[in-house]
Amino acid sequence: MGWYDENSHVETKAVGLKYPNELGLFDMSGNVLEWCQDWHDWDYYKECEKQGIVENPLGPAEGSDRVLRGGSWDHDARLCRCTYRYHSSPEHRSYRLGFRLVLPFQSDG
């Protein structure tokens, strides 16, 4: 399902070479860490839980680092999952980082 340190041959791969996840999304685990819109805050999820916000919190309004998710081709398999959260300065560039373009869902009805 994903590219990680033991199967990537030390390189990124084209999207769609592995099976999709249960939601039909490709490459959500491994290959490259994905930049997220959320600002990083170590205690943010703990604070949300205290307030009763436990499903899809929006993230802090500001910060210095952005969240990265999903693991990379050079990570151990246990770190290559969409729940794995890493963080870095938005100015940081690396061959291990990428992003995913997303369109809002529009129903047919």
C-alpha cells in the first residue's frame, strides 16, 4: 500500500503504483511527507479534547511550523501512515516533501 525504507529503493515513486487505501486514495502512506494547511502545536489536540472537540479539529490559527503527514520513502514502515504527524518550517525544502491538491466535494444533487 505504501513506499517506505525497505521497498522504495531509496527514491520517490510515481503516484498510483500501489493499491489505494480503504477510501480509494493513493499514496497516503509513505512515498513523500505531505505538507498540510494546519499550523503545528504540540498541545493542540490535548486542548481540543479538553473542550470536547475530538473529530477533525481545524488546527491552530497561527504558528511557526506547518504539519507534515504520511511518512516518506526513507522512513520506517511504522511511521508511514496518515496519522503520523511531523512538523517543519514552511520555508523548508526537501526531496522527501510534497503536497496534495484537493478539490472540495460537490454532490450531484
